Amino acid sequence: MSQIQPQHEEKSVTIYDMMDEILVVCPRCQAKACITPVSCNSTFELTCLLPRRFVCRGCGLLKEWTGNGLGFDWYADPMCDSYFGLPLWLQTKYRNHVLWAYNERHLLLLEQYIQAKLRESKRIPQYGWHNQSLFSRLPKWMVVAKHRSSLLSAIAKLKREKLHTG
């Protein structure tokens, strides 16, 4: 287990920023597959609404999504992506909850936040105090100090079992 970081400085990162790559379970072969945005010619487009491509390197399955809305169920069990409805690759049971991440970067940000003994929020000059950040929206069970050690163990297990397989 890595050393506990003394401080975490709030970054203006939202859950939508994490959706540039979503690791999911392939419905055909159960291997790790990836959902990514397909480039778009539009000058302004909400990143989360860009067309998406599902690719499984295990079996070659390829799918396209061109919808115009997303279906989020933050409390689903198992947690699924909002485009194809496939289970997320990076998820595990944690007590009566599901600990999940869209990708390795998302998992590492969660790990850094949970490790920190001091978590600071900073005012964003152009917006003021920001309540849309990834960290301000985490559920209470993820931010209480008494769960720190066991959550970090669960994250380490996800990294060990899921990021270096499939």
C-alpha cells in the first residue's frame, strides 16, 4: 500500500472529464473492453454527448453509439456505462456499496483523494466556489476517515486484479 498523502488540493475535475475512456466488460467474451469518443467536426459539443465507439481487443467486437442523451444510474449494482449499458470493468463490492471508476485515471484520482488526511477546496476565480467537482460529489462512505484504510485496500485490489489483466 502506498504512503498516505498529507494533503489533497481540489482540482476542477468533474465526472464528465473522466468519461473520455470507459473500461467495460465485453458482452461477448467477458474481457476488458474500451468505450471512447469518436472525433466530431462540431466546434462546440458536450464531450459526454459525442458519438462513442466500443472496442474489445479480446474478440474484436465493435459497436457505435450515436444517441443524444445519457442514462445515469449512480446506484446501479453492477455499475454500468451510460452509453451501451455494459458493466464497468473497474468495480468491486465495498460493504453495502459499489466502488467503481471509469478508467485508471479516475481510480488514481479517487485513491489520491482518499489517501489525503487534509482535503482542501479552492475558490475558482471565474466561477467562485464550485460544487460540481468529482470530489465534492463523492458519497459520504467514501470520504469518512474510518473507511480510508479499507477503501485503499479495495482500490489496490482493483488495480492489481483489473488493470493488469484482460
